[in-house]
Amino acid sequence: MTKIKMLKIKKWMAFIIGLLGILAILIAAVKFIFIDFFVDLWWFQGQGMTSYYLLRLLYPYLILIFFTILFFAIFYVNFRVASHIIGFEDKPDGYKEKKWLKYLNHALRDMYILLSFVMALIVAIPIFKNWEKSLLFLFGSRSGVLDPLFGKDISFYLFSLPIYHLLQKEVLIVVALMLAGVLFIYWYERAATPIEHRIRSHKAHWHTSILVISIFAVLCWGFMLERYDLLYETANLPIFKGPGFVEMTVILPFIWVTVLSLMLTGIFLVLKINRRVGWKMPIIFFLISVIAFLGKDVDTFRDTVRKYIVMPNQMVRDRHYIKASVESTLAAYGLDKVETRDFEMNSAVSFDADDPDTLRRLRNVPVWDKDVLGSVFEELQGIRTYYSFPTIDVDRYWVDGEYRQVYLGAREINNSKLPEVAQNWINTHLQYTHGQGVAMIPAAQAGDEPMTWFIKDIPPQSQFGLSSDQTNIYYGLEDKPYAIVPNSVGEIGSPAGESENIVNYNGKGGIPVNSLWRKFLLATYFKDRDIFFTTKTNKQSRILFRRNITERILHITPFFKLDQDPYIVHTPKGLFWIQDAYTTASNYPIASPYKAEGFNYIRNAVKIVVDAYNGNVSYYEADPRDPIINAYRKMYPGMFKPISEMPAFLKQHIRYPRDIFTIQMSIYATYHQTNPERFFRQEDNWMFSKIAIGQEFFPATPYYLTLDLLEPGKDEFFLFLPLSPFGRDNLRALMFAGNDLKNYGKIYAYRFPRNQQVYGPAQVHSLVNQDTVISEQFSLWDQQGSELVFGKMIIEPTGGAPLYIQPIYLQEEGPLKIPQIKRLIMSLGDAVVMAPSLEEAAIKLEHELRRKFDRFEKKVPMSPPIQIQTIPADDIKKEEEETKPDH
């Protein structure tokens, strides 16, 4: 009995050990293979993007399978053809194949499948690594824009050319390997056949000939592609990007000669293989191809042509190519349709402070600097320790029936601000889970007055009718840890007297945590055992993660370049983030790249909306003319919606992003010179105007203004940037872009006269410092223990000259800094005034301009112009001869 028990125990031990082993293998498989897949699958299901997620997973392998099968078929067919030619070639009577040779031949033929597969896989792997480019090639369509030199559609360069280069190399390797394999098969058959039984195989020769001519055809294809590579030439920099006289009239003919001579070499080589001609013709054409190849690639030759033929007459030789470079660069950055307007400067600058249009404009002047405003929001509207305002956004809203420019910030949860003792697992992941609404102020404020708040406090309150159904912020710009909500502990809500309201999440974001299996997987995924062991979850609990909207978007669509300034939108239906996304490329033909970024093509192709409560991400196609986003739309059906489907309450808040405008203006500062001669001389180069920040000057950054520039009396939201002549401080142009739907994305240029002095921001700053009244007031404030802060200058094109407005802030020198608007400086022409409000400053400016004009009239009295009679030169000479004295 003891032995029987021992045997049973051993069996049970073996069973348990086996079960534990299987469980360990299962856990390892789940952890290292399936866990990421399952968690991501659930996460994308919550977004309604299951098909998109599966396509992203499958596309690379579909590309690999497709090209592996294609190359396998090519290899296998050629090997089988060679095998059949050997096996079924008529043998002389009486010839008996040796038994060992027969078995070896069969073994080799059985190896063809494996060999073809291995070779196909090796060749297909580089294409697999470039699977996204391959998909763009397959789904890309014509853009309707042609390059100015070869007349090819731009989509050819963006999608086809990179893949053609890759395929050319791969096909060349394929054909070369095929030729080597086939030659080995034919050599082996010939070596294994006795000399007396060897015969000449015509089929084998023709098979080899086809492969040889294929190699030469692929080589010629590669050289043909080199023609288009000329459009990326950099030898003519820094003057212009792209090919010039040398490339198009010297190098291009050499490429054609190389192609033709190589093809003739291949043809005559095939004829030689089949004993139709001798070696003379293949050698001659091969030598011609070598000479042409060296001619196009040897730097000494092209440098000699450039030095002695091009440089002495470069403007004449390269004029056409400079023009092509300018046109392509403007088109690549969306600047080919900039509307230019000449700003009419008035010699007698006028300004009417009582004009209703002037008063309406002043009501929307953004006197706060968003960088300064951040600390104001933190101190006055943070309210609780654990709330913060990651950024302050500028937008426009209808407030009491008026179109008002505003500043607003999202009050987000910031767990790192909790006291260290309170940063435990329950507080971090179950209770302190979300932010509370937004704070909003009008852009225009007066100095020495209480700040006006359109929305303030917790829960958010508004005396201006700006209410919202849902103000809790679970997704935003802060790096938030995962949250499990709702839960049996409850979440910290808005204050209620001395206590806090306890709320429960009622949204659809995140992944349900409603089973031990899910809790186990998620605990493993987050490497946090508390997820599995906590008893505070319930059947409705969901785990919210990837709550930073940038991380969230990049996890879904890593192929987009994101704008650095996503912004919050307050609507009656809730809070939403709008993130601008760009499609970029580095292979737009003849276009100059943007600094060190590497790309030379960019479009604001997508508007991405993220629900701040549920975390749902929606993509809207903002530029249907962009070929890249059109390819992605076909690649992922249903993922990208037309902008017309965006809800109206969000559509009225889309804006032209600052990042792309900055990029465009840095290009336009040089490439606005569309005349090739002027561009060559660089006589009207521009740069970003310099503005004073503290004691130093920095390049201006774009800013938003609400003005009626395009239609009198109709305010619109615009993005502005001042430009100055290169190396000078006067104002040369004021660039602005439309933001409202009718004029969205349209770029305009107000150009100031080149022959007149127009004060730039740095010069106006100097005028301010030279004003004795203003300087005395600054000195007085500095002596009272306060710190004087200059805000950024705002420029408005009005009154016959640019109107400058600059806020002056005061803040305590101590650790608690709450900047306060103290005064507003206003300047027009050379008149500078300072007052507590914009309206008062406008009145003072009008009086100052009138005073300067009256003083000028008294100093230089106005008199009628002297009439000068114009006398022809011949009449003057005749009159002089008549008045000469007689001798």
C-alpha cells in the first residue's frame, strides 16, 4: 500500500509540476507576446478604431508576404525553367545517366523551393522595413501639381521615386542572383555530362540571354531614375536649391549617353553569347558607357564647366533654374498663393479716438502676454494645491452678442503638487483623478483695475452665459498617471464648504476593469500589483491611461508631426482639445529644406479633436489637396473625416497654427522675391522683426489679433507676424493669415514702402525709452520695490501707419509674483503716449499727433508750390546765344 501511495503522490507531483510549467509558459507568453496586443486592442476598441489598429498591425506583414511571394515566383520559375531545359534536352542515343547523378539532380530540384523562398525572403526584408513608404506608393494618387523642369506630378517624387529606387536595387539583386543560380545549374549539368555526350543547348543560351539583358535593363532603369535625382542637387547652394545649367545641360546628356550605351552593350553581349557577333561591339559600347559614367560623376569636369562657363554669366545661365527653385519652394510650403497688398503710408498720420471702428478694435487688443498670464492664472484661479494651468490659450468667442478675443486655460489635475505624504496609490489613482473646467478673461484689460473674468472659480461660474454641460478634465496636457474610475472610494470633486464633493466618472473612456483576468493582465502591463489586489473597483470601473493628449495621439498616428500648441475649447456640450497635425516630406523636388528639420514640404492637413472627458480622438481632414493625407485616408478607410463633418460648435474655434506660420514666414522672408534677378542679388531679403524682452532683443513670434482688415465692420481672427529688411530694424512687411472659415489658411502680406522710413518694433522701443515722461515713471516704479516687465508689442495696420501697443506690467520682486497691468503704451508714427487704458491712450495719442502736426505747421508754414516753367534745351541754348554781347 505504501508503494501504491508513493506512486500516486509521484503522479500528482508530476501533474502539479507539469501544470505549473504550463502555467508558467502561459504567463510568459501572455506577458511577452500577447499582453501588449490585448491591452492595445481593448484600448483601440474603446476609441472605435479596431479596424484601424488591426490594419496597422497587418500591413507590414502583408507587404512582406506579397513581395516574398512575388520574388519567390520569379526565382522558382527561372530555376524550374533551367531544370526543365536540362532534364528534357534531347540526349544522344545510348547515353545513360549515372545513378548517383540522377539522385543528386532530383535532390537539387527539390531544393529549388527552399532556395527560392530563402532568396525571396532576403530580398523582401528591406521592403518590409519600408512598409509605410510602400503603402504610400500603393495608395498615393496624383496631386495635380507638376514640377517645373520635367513636368512630372509631385506625387511621383513623394511616393513613387523612393520606392522605385528601392525596387531597382532589389530587382537588380534578384536578377543577378537568378543569373548566378541558373549559370550554376547549367554549369553543373555540363560538368556532370561526359564530354562525348555534351551538346549545345539553344534554350539554355536564350534563357541566359534573357537574364543578361534583364540585368542591363535594370541598370538602365537606375540611371533613368538618376535624372530625377538631379532635382535634389545641392551644388548650387547657398544661392538656390536644385539643378542649374551644369546639371541640366551637361550631366543630364551624360546620363542619356550612359543609358543608351549600356543598353547597346547588353544587346551586343547577348548577340555574342549566341555567336551572332564578336567582342568588338560590346567592348566599344561598354567603354562609351564607362566614359559617360565618369563624365557625369567626376567632380573635376563639372567644376571646370561651372567655373569657366557658368560663373562669369550665372544670372543668364541659371535664370530659368532659379525661377524653378523659387516656384517649387513656395509651392512646397503652401506660399504660392500669398496675396500681397501695398500699405499706403500717409504723410500726415491721422487717428480718431472717438471713431466707433477704433473703439471696437481696441476692445479685442490682447494686452496680456500668454507667458506672463500663466502665473496670474496659477495664483488667482488655481485655488487648490493640486490644480495647475499647463498653458494659456488665445481664442475668440461670442460673448453677449459680441465677437471677443479671449485668453483661457484648462485647470488640470497635477498629482505631483500633492503633499508628499498624500501621494499614495489610492489618492493618485482613485481619488485625485481630474481637473475642473477653464478660466477665461477678455484679451483687452485696463491697468489699475480689477481683472474681468468671463469664466472663473470651481465649479466654473460665468456671468456672461458661457456655461457647459461637462467641465471635468480627465485628458489634457499634464502627464497624468492612470486612473481607475468610478470606484468605491469616490473621486475628489469641487469644494463644498469645508469639505469636497465626491463624484463618480460616468464616461466611456478607458478599458473596463470588470474581471480578475483583465485586472491580472493590466497589473502585468503597468507593472503594478495594486491593480490586481485592490478591492475598490466595481463592475463599472474603467482604467483611463495615456491621458496626455500628445502621447495619446502619437500612439494612434505616429506618422504625423504635431503642433507644439494644442488648445482647449469651451463649448456648451463640454470641453475639447484641438491639436493641429502636419504631413511632411523631405523629397519635394527643387524645394529648399527648412533649417535643420530636414523636411521641405509641410501641410496643416489634419485637425485632431480630443474629448477632455471621454478621451475620444477624432481626425478631420483640413487640407483635401494634400496628396499625403489623401493616401492615408485611402489606406485607413473611415479614419479621417472631412472637415465639413466637424461639429459647428468646434469648427468656429479652429485656427491657423503658429508653428506652420513661423515655418512659412522663415521661408517667405527670402522666397517672396519671385523675380530671378532680384532673388539672385538677394536685394530685398527679410527677417523676423526684433522685439525687446527685458534688456535683450529677440525675433518676433506670431500673435493673434481680431480686426476688420478684409471686410470693413466685420471682425475676423488673424495671425500676425512683422518682418524687417535683413540687418535693419525698420518695418518692411506685416504678414497675416486668416483663421475664420471663409478665409482660413489664406495668407496676406502688407508691404510697406521701401523708400520710406517705417518704424519697426525695436525702433519704437527706443522711442519709448527716449520719452522723458515715460522714462521718469519707469524709474519711479523701479524704486518702489516692484519689478517692471515689458509685454510683447502688438502691431495693427491702421491710421496711415502701423499702430503699436505695448503693455507694461508690475510685479513684486519677492517670491510671489502676480503680474498686474499698470500702463499701456501706444505709438503711431513717432508719437508715443502712455495711459492706464487703451481708450485713454487712444485719446492721448490723438492729441499728441495733433500737437506734433500743429507744431510742424508753425515751424514750416505751408505755402503754395512754386510753378517752374519747363523750357526745352534747344530754346535755352538759342536764348543764351541771343543774349551774348557782340565783340
